[in-house]
Amino acid sequence: MIPTVYVIGHKNPDTDSVVAAAAYAVLKRSLGMDTARAARAGAVNPQTEYIFERFGVPLPEFVPDLIPKVEYWLNGPALTVRDTTPLWEALQVMGKAEIKALPIVDAEGKYVSMLHYGAFAENILTKINPHKKAVVTTSVAHLMKIIKAQSLVAFDEEQFFKARITVGALETETFRAHILSEPASNKVVLVGDREDIQRIAIEAGVRALIVTNGNLIGKGLRELAEEKRVSVLVSPYDTSSTALLAIYSTPVNTMGDTTIKPVNRSDWVKSARVHLAHSPSRSVPVLDDEGRVVGLFTEGDLIREPNIELIMVDHNEFSQAVDGIENYRILEVIDHHRLGSFATKYPITFINRVVGSTSTIIAGMYREQRVPLPKPIASVLLCGILSDTLILRSATTTELDRETADYLANVCDLEIDTLGKDMMGSASAVASRPAAEIIKLDLKEYEASGKRLSVSQVEVSDTAEIMERRAEIAQGLAHLRREGGYYLSAIMVTDITDLTSLLLIDADREFLPLLSYPKEETGVYVLKDILSRKKQLMPALFELVEKATER
């Protein structure tokens, strides 16, 4: 099965992260990677939502986590069999597919039971037990199909009944006494060319008469069978083979194991292992939310590679990545941030360039590969650059960012300044969101001197609205730091009009005195002319954390 390749940005994604994922997935599909799908690991902010809606680009698929789920290890679509299928056909399906278990489903594809060799062996013994008369659920149609019989007379072909299979091998009068000793309406009589036995069976009104070895019956007996409503079938096989095949004409659901509990495709692999351990076939059916079978999960699947692969954009640290990422193969990393601790089992494509935006890198890759940029994609890539560089004013902005922005603006016929103002205006809705949501917008985790830090960033056109809610935000930061076990938690509020920022922070008491930024009030600092978290704020915080831990 060809794996799905998720192109995905970091948790709590900003505009650049979401744009990079969407644009790079389109590029990969253009280059032949048909299974590339754009994904995002969190909710989008108002600015991102505005951009994608304005230019008609679908938002990447929301993937909240990649904790191993059953569906990530399924090996292709489900092979199933209808509950009314003759047992003989179901066993042939298993043999041809070389599988040890086969889910049985109803007409809507919903799970009924499981056919496996253990259940088959146990149930078939009840049908061929020499101490009991064989009773097999079947129908005239099923008998005809499995025995490959020629129908001479047939009634109620599709109706299932509990058949008592009798071989007409007794002396004539003994057979007559036997057949009349109990109701004959559900009996199936197998006989060769003995006309006397054929007549007795038809006169008794058996459900079906199967004449073996290709023998036919006379016209008189045929007319009598029609009068008595007895189905007459001609088997090409000898009597013993016909008797065996008659048993295998039973619907497969009579041999199914109903004790095997299915799992849902979204169940965690950890919990599915428990079901596997209790399954006699070491396999369990996998259902969708409507109860339909979508796959078979086996112990062998656990040693295969999952059917998910990843391309990371706008980050290269697992601490910032979607939860569970360590379980999957990473094919590529496209980023513009500092290098964190990063290791993979296989060689990968790793592109990290000193530019202000991952969107700049992605746009350049379209040009390098000579792939035409669709205007909607060019538009969102331009927005990604303008967002991450604060309309090309951030300290992280490079000449390549400016040149790429000009190129994209020409492609999509947009004015950079006008578009930038529209984008930043859309960000003004941030201040009206719940405080707990604000402090997690574009949140990134870092590690310095063995300490974990969380630093978010939001852009606003006026910091006044945020400052009016500073008490709520301070409480939210304290809660986030406590729950996440961070050394410090902060949010950088950047004023895109005055081109300055405020830092709201909750940290250990030993750390706060080291901050040399102008202090507006407790936990609030003015970051004059500081716009870039990556290039201006984080290097200073790393240095201060190191000093604090050395004391």
C-alpha cells in the first residue's frame, strides 16, 4: 500500500506554517507524489483563516495528533465475504488470498462474525458427527451452486432451511420406513440410479432429491416431483462427494466466530493489541464509525512500517511537532529556524535556509522545479512571507524574501502594502478570543540549558485591547507554565502599527530580575523595536536562562 504523505507544520500553527504545508503539498503532487496531503497540527488564527478564505484555497486537513492508530497500519482495503455466501466459496477465498481469517459482513457491509480455521474446525465437527444426524442450514440455490447440479425441478430456491441429509442406501422397505418415521419436508435425499428409492422420496414429499453420478429421472417421476413440490437436482459427482459438498453449501455465517471483538479504525494501536492477544486467529476486524468493515488488523501488521510518512515544514524540532511524530518515517524537512536536536533512521532531504519565511523557500522550489504557480497558491505564499516578516519589516527579512515577495505579487497582481494592511487588519480579532486561546496562538516550545520554555507570538494593530485583559492572560500563562512544566511561559504581542512589542511572561523568581527590558508592570515588559521572536527575542532569552541556571 502506497503511504499517505502528510506535509505538516508545527503545533499551534502560524500563517507561514499553514501556507507552507498547503503550497508544498500541491508542488509534491505536481511532481508525481500523488498521496501528498497538506495537514495542520492545530487550529488556525484569524489571519490564516482570512487568507485561505479570501483566495479560495482549502485549509489543510486538521490532524490533532499522530499517536499510532489502527488505520495507520492497515494494509489495503478489507477483504470480506457476505454472510449468505456458501462456506465452500468462502474457504476458496481464504485459500486464494492465503489468509487465515475472513470477516463476515451483512448486506450493508457491517460486521457479523469472523471465519477462521479454528472456528471452522470446531463448527464443522457438529455437522459431520457420526453420532448425530447431519443438519445443515442451506437452500436449493446453494446446493445447486456448490454441487454444480443441474436443476430438473426447483421450488423456493432462495429460501434457507435446516436440511437433514439422508443417503438412500438402504433396502427399499427399510428406507420407506426410515423416511416416513419423521416429517420429510426438510430432508435432502441423495441417491444414485435406484428408481424405487427416488419414488419413495418424492412420494414422501422431501424438500430436495439429489440424483448423483449425473443420472436422470423418468418423466413420470418428474411429473410427480412437480405435483409434490419436490426439488430435483442432478449432481455430476458420486454420492460421497455430493454429500460432502452439500455440507459445504451452508452459509458461511453458520461457521463464524462471534466472540472476536472488532476495533475501530481510530482506536489506538496500544488498545488494539489487547484484542489481538485474545483473538484465536491473532487478527481482528477493523470498523468505521458506521460499523462497516474497512480492514483486518493482524499481528503481522505491527512489524510493518505504517502507511503514513511525513514532510515537516516550518519546524525541525520534535518538541514543536505534532504528537506521535517519532513513530513515522520523515522524508523531508523544509525550514528557516535554528537547528534543534534532530535524528532520523534514514537519510532525508533537509533544507534549512536563512530567510524570513518558509513560504520564501517553497516559492523558490516551484521556480527551481519549473512548476507554474497557480495564482491562489502564489497569493497565499505571498501572504505567508508578509505574515512572517511583518510586511517585510522584521529583522529576519532578507533580500531573497523581498525579491520573492515582488515576484509573487506580480504573478497574482497584488499590491504588497495593501495586502499587508488587509492581513494585519484581519489579525485584530485576536484580542476578542478567550485568554487561554490567545496564549497558545503560534506557541512554540524550546529547550535551553535543560529547561523547557514556551513562547507564543501574536500580531495586533493596537496592544491596548490585549493590555486590558492582562490579568486574564497572566493567569493563563501561570496555568500553562504549571501544567506544562515549563521554566517560563511568555507571549510576545507585536504591534504591527508601531513596530514594537510587549512581552507578557510568567517565570521563576530567579529569572525575572535578569530581564533588562523596560518594565511596564509586573510580568509585562516593553520590547522596543523588537519584532522577531526567532532572531531577536529567543537568543536573548536563551542567554538569560543559561545565566539563571549557572547561579
